[in-house]
Amino acid sequence: MFTFNYLRRRVSIEHSHGRVSVFIAPGNRQTVYLFALAWFSLGMFFLVSIFIEPLLHSGISRSVLPVLLMFILVVGGCLYVMRALVFRALGVDEIVIQGGRLQWTSRALWLKQQLELPASEISDVKAVTPWHAMRNHVEFTSGKRRYVVGDSLMHDETLELAAALKHAVGGR
């Protein structure tokens, strides 16, 4: 069943005994991303069938290598886009700041990403809220790397998350 609850809160922040826990639920536009994933998969299947058919008829020779290279690049790019769509549709972020360490875990289906770093290394935390409000998110900088948390949040959730992270890492 489809739900059109675009204004559902996604961010949950808990403070307890020097520990800050943040949970970011999947996006409010899950159906859009699932449809995009389905259509993208069908398009990918069509492209793969176009590339594979000549290889099966002519065999692998030196003249086919450029086509094979292009096929590998297209498949790699498509897998990257599919992974991004899965994280957009079904991704859950959990951030825990405790004992001077930040642990960020992002999960979607069987995919998992983890980041753990000392909170003292975080030099900047800011809420990014562009005028169109389509890509509200929080950015934090550690060393020379910039990390983006909570893509497509509501405006108030973005500001609340940035304030909580800034307070937890020492107000930088």
C-alpha cells in the first residue's frame, strides 16, 4: 500500500548520561525511489541485452574489446546508481556520540556503511538548507573530509540535528 505522508518526522534525538543518539528513518518519498529503482533496473536489463548479444554471436576477439570495456563501465555505473537508489529508498542512519567518539552507521537492506572517529577531530558542523528545501542536510568536517548526514530532511529537523551534533562534539 502506498503512503503519502510527506510530513512525517524522520529524526529522533535522545540525550542520556553524556550520550547522544540520533536515528534517521528512511525517506518520506520511498515509493518514488522504489519506482525509480524498478525502472532503472528494467532499463539496465535492456542495455545489458543490447551489449551481450553481439558478444555471444561473434565471440571475444580483439575488435570486441572496446565494446566489452564500455559494457563494464556501464554495468559499474549502473550498480553505483542502484546502490544510491537503495540507500535513498530504504536507508537508515544511526549516529551515536559517546565518550568522545562519533559512530555513524548507515544501513539499507544488506548494505552497511560505518564511520567511527574521535569527536575532537570534527572541526565544523553546519545545517545546509537551500532555498528550494529539496536537499536539506547536515554537514560535518573531519580533517580534510566533509560528511553529509540526513539527506532530504525537513527544515526544522535539519536545524535540530545540526544543533544536537554541534553541542555533542563541543560546540565547534
